[in-house]
Amino acid sequence: MSLPLLPGNSFNRKVGKEKFHKSQHWGFCNNVRMLVSDDKPGIGGELLPGQKMKPKYSRFPTGDGTDAPSWVAFDKQVLSFDAYLEDEVPDKSQENYRIRRYKIYFYLEDDTIQVNEPELKNSGLPQGTFIRRHRIPLPPPDEDQFYTVDHFNIGIDIVFYGRTFKIYDCDTFTQNFLRKLGVKLNPPGQCPEDPYMKTRKETLECTEPLRPYEPFDTLRQFLEYDGKVLRFFCLWDDSASLFGDRRELILHYFLSDDTIEIKELLPHNSGRDAMSLFLRRSKLPKYGPPGVHQPGQITDRTVLNVYGGLTETQVIGFLLDKYKLEKLEQEFYKDSDLTIGTTINVWGRKVLLCDCDEFTKSYYKSKYGIENFTSIQCKAPPPPRIERKFPPYTGFGSEEDSLRSCVGLIPTPHKKNFKKFMEKDSYGDVSNILRFFAKLITDKCADVDRLFVISYFLSDDTMQVFEPIEKNSGIAGGKFLKRSRVKKPGQEIFKSELSEYIKAEELYVGATVNINGYLFLLLNADEYTLNYMEKNSDKFPFSNFELALQKVKNEESKSIEIKQVFTAADCKHTMMVDYNAFREILMSLTVGKLTDQEVITIARHYRVPDESCADLDVLIAQAHEQLKKNNFENFDKLLANCVYQDREKKKVLPSKDIRRLCKSSRLPLKDDFLETLLSRFEDSEGQINYESFFCVLNWRMNPMPELEAPPYLKERCEEVWLGMPSPVPVKYIDYITLLKDVLGLEED
């Protein structure tokens, strides 16, 4: 086995063995540093008989005259030559030789050569790369040398491995390059024509009219558009026919094979049988219905029988009809025929294309450049609504019950707003009940001083009126109106429509409410009601602080007068006034533009906080009262839990742990009250002695005297208010801050 043909290894065919110990050194070949053999191989440095010196360098230019290597100057520069080869074909009657064309590429960077044979259709020969790229040696006896650019020219024969290639032409770049080297180019020639290919071409030209094959290549369209469907929303207006109506359809156009499928959108209770398809998937002819055709009349190709004669070797053949006699032409709908606003013929039915989806719009925009996709209303206008009339109220039961008995044969109960009930029902400290103090407006002297509490339940919009019991008044207090919805005055009793009832938005301080013929003036509201109305100021505009303050700002022209009035009311120069004086000043200055509810809203914003705090004994007495009412005596378990939590046995725990244990044991005290009570027992580090705390709360072991109710006193009120009950909404108001915010006045 011989070594591979590598630089430095040469094979002596005459001797039949390899030469070793060949002296080599580093040199430059084509301006590239590489290992080069010496001129004198062997021992002694003399040339052997018949041995020639190898050229060390290439003779073609090295670029732009610099010292850069040739592969840098001529990188990616290739000489291209056109050549042909006469290939003998023995033992074949059709041809004696054939002409094979080749492309010879000479790479200037390393003197490598590559030979390619262009592919020829139906040649039956292996084509492509004929000789791979490498340095090709010269034919014998110069096989120790390689081809260079000096060996190439037009009109010469060149031998590669025993095959003679005849160069007859080259490209423009090759011509210019060779001229720069000083090579005199021969005139280009012509490649001779292959006799067999000439005969074959003549045969094909003669047989082409006899075999008119038509390609039906649908695979490319299928691979490109498979799964892509155009969707149109259509309308078939069949209302002109008997029992016809407008029917909404969806048209699917499959781009893979140009077929159309139509589905129908059936509304609820349409009376029609549910069909999967209105038109099955197929090609849709433009002019339909075309009628009935004979079998085989609609075909892609027409086949003719060929008579082979009455011989023993009879051959039956077939040909295609070139002239397509009696072929039936049909036109089918394409994607270019479908646009919004177009009416297509679906087997005699006029279908209007009204709209399409986003994919269809993008398809037509990219392929046909259509930008206008204005949709057409395909839904029929709704029929005029027939007003349903119900008989008037009978007077038995509620109006809702009477109405439900007229809706169906079997009366059903009226459906209440369960969601509103769950959201607005009382839960914990959230009562969702608006309470107002009211006074009866009457001319009777005995009823002038009667006070009432009006409660409005947000969960079901019902109202309840209660009169507090006052001793020695001569009037038995109690429930004045049971909980029910109150109708607005001036409505007819026996009517078909439902009555309107008083809403929560109509109630505010200073309003007059007609409850079943009794007029009530709303004088005040509790704290929860005022907070609720201020939080929902969009429904209660008189509790909107910004709107109320704007009315005061409109009186900026009276700024000096307002300041003098407030200064006169503050005789002791405490920078605050009581509520009665504050209300009187605002009412007189705004000349009735403010309501009592807006005055209360402003007063609550500028209120002076109460500095007084309840005594510890009072808090403990209140806690005992709550514990007695709920019969809570589980203090031993509370102490045991605290001892368990106190791992370090310090007899103190953080306030948050005591609060958590009280909540887990369901101590019947409100959160804010428990927070106030715990703050009284905290030390500087926020720790509480749990033994002393629960010992004080134990109403059995350490009872406290019962609380005495404070004497009931009425606040001084103006005659306009008709005796407002206690307590007033706000005791004192900081008028200095009000003057700064509204009028921009500074304190003197």
C-alpha cells in the first residue's frame, strides 16, 4: 500500500517504490510560505537522469504591486472557459460519438482547476462535477508539473487525465485577465452540435403535434395554500318568494384547489332544520345551473384511439386530441371574482358578499392591492316592537304579583334583585341603612314638636318611620310606618305600569319627603349616613365637597364682609365657631344657595377634632355591659392561651397577640373599642400584662358600677330648623382654614 499523494511524496512508476529522505525547506510558492522540495533531491545534491526542476513561483501577477500574497490579491477570482469533449460511443447504431459540453474553472488563488458538466435533460449520463477542484498535473512526460494560467487559451486542446478538452470560448473577465498578462487570445469558436441530439430534437418537433400533453400541476398550489381559506359573510335575500326571508350565510373559499363551501347561520327558533352545509365543497360555476351533460362530456383531456392494423403484432395506442373538438368550456369562480359588494350566482341564488375576516383582507391587500373593505349591513332591520299592554292593577296584593299573573298561565313570584340584596344587606358594622332625623310639617299644635327617625334600607329600597318615646308628651311613640316601599305622590293607583318609589338619592338633610301623605322635613342624619353619602357623592351631589365649596367661592366679592362676620362670631378669639353660628353665617351670605346637606358637608371637612377621651373606668364599664349581654365568661381559657404563648414566662405579651387571641376566642367587643381598651394597658414597649388585663375584664370577679345615662338636652336651634334634635353634626368649625381655602384671606 502506497502513501497518499501529499506534498513531498512522489511515486516512481518505473521503480515501483516510494522515494524517502527527500530534502525539503521552507519557501514561497505564489507568495505563500509553504514546504518546498530542493532542486537537488537525494544525497549529493545532483539531479537524477530525466528529472527536472520544479518551478517555485507562479508567473501570473501578484495583485496591485504590493508584497501581499497572491491568494489575497486573487481571492474569489476565477477564470471560466467553455470546452467540449468528443466521446466515442461504440456498438450503437444511433450514434458513433456524442458531444459533451463542459465548464473549466481555473482558480487564481491556488492554481486549482475544476471541471463541471451542465445538466442536460433526459441525457441518461451522470452530470455535474466532472473533475473536483484540485491542482491537475500535466500529461506525460511532464507529469511532475501542474497546469498554470500559461497553459490556457481559446482554440487549444487541453488534456486532463487522458481526456482531451477543446476550449472554444471564455467569459469577459477571463479575456481581460489574459490580455493583461500579455497572452494573445485566439478568436472564439463554436461548439459542434451533437448529431444524436439534433436527430432527437427533430423527432420531438415532429411528434409534438401528435402528443399535445397539457400539464395539470396542482401540487404547487396545494403546497403553497393548503390550510388557507378566505371567509366571506354573505346574505341571500329570498323575501320576494313565498314564505321566503333573509338568510345569512358564510362562504369559505379554499385557496388550495379553488373550491367553495357555504354554511348557513340559523337563528334561534327559526323553524328550519339544522343543516351542516348549504353548499358542499366544490367548484362553483359562474353560469349555473348549466343543465345535464352527457357522460364523459366534461373531462380534462380528450383521448383518441389509434388503430394499429390487422397484423400479428398489433399495437393499440392512444393519443390526445390536440384540437379539443366538442370540449365543453366552463367558467368557475376564482378569488379575483370575490369582493365585498359583489353578487355571485350560487346555482341560481343571488348571494351578496357583505363582509370578510381579517385574513381575507390581508390576502386581497397583498395580492391585488385592494384597500377599501367597507362592510355592508347584512342583518335585517329589527321589526317594529309591538308594545305589550297589560291590564291595570286589580288592587289585590302588590303590583308585581298582579303583573306576574298576566305574563303566563301559571303565575310565578316576582324576581327580586338578589345580587343587590347580597351586596347591600347589613353585615357586621356595615348596616347599609340610612337614618335621618325628621320633623312633621303640620299646622296642628300638638304635632309640631314631634320628632321621627326615618330609616332607608339600601338592600331592598324600603323605608321605616319610628317615633322615639318621650315621657309625659301625651303621644304614644313607637312604629309610625312599618318597613315597606313608599310610592311617590301623584300617581294613579289602578294602572298597567309599575309605580315609582322613593329612592335613596332623593333623601338629604333639608329635603321635604312625602310619605303616604305626611310631609317630613329631614333635619339631620347619623354618622354612618353622612359618611356613606360623602363616599358616594356621584349619587348624592349635595354631599360633594367640591361642588358645595364652589358655591361659597362664588361669593368672593363679599370677602371682607365674610371675614368681619366670622370675627364678630368668635368673641373669645379661639379661631373657631360653633355649628349654629357657622350655619347661620353661610346661609345668610349665600342667600339660600346652599342646602343644609351642603353646609353639613363643609362643616365636617373643617371640623375641630374632639380632644376629650373617655375615662378608663367608663371603658371598662362599657366592656362589662357588652360581656354581660352576650354572657361571656370564658376568661380561664383566654388566660391559659396567653400562658401557652408566653414561652419566656414574662407574664406579658405584645398587643397584637392579645388582640389575636381575643378574636379567636370570639370576645364580644368591636374592633375599634378593643383597640382603644388595649391601648390603655400598653407599656412603653407595646407589651400588655395579660393577667391584669383579663382580670379587669372579668365582670364576675371584679364588677363595675353600672353606667348612668347622661341627661337628654336639646341644642339651641334657630326657628328655621324647627327644633333640631341633639346632637348637632359638628360642634366647632375652624373658620380660619375655610377663609384661606375659599377666599385666600390670611390671619391678622
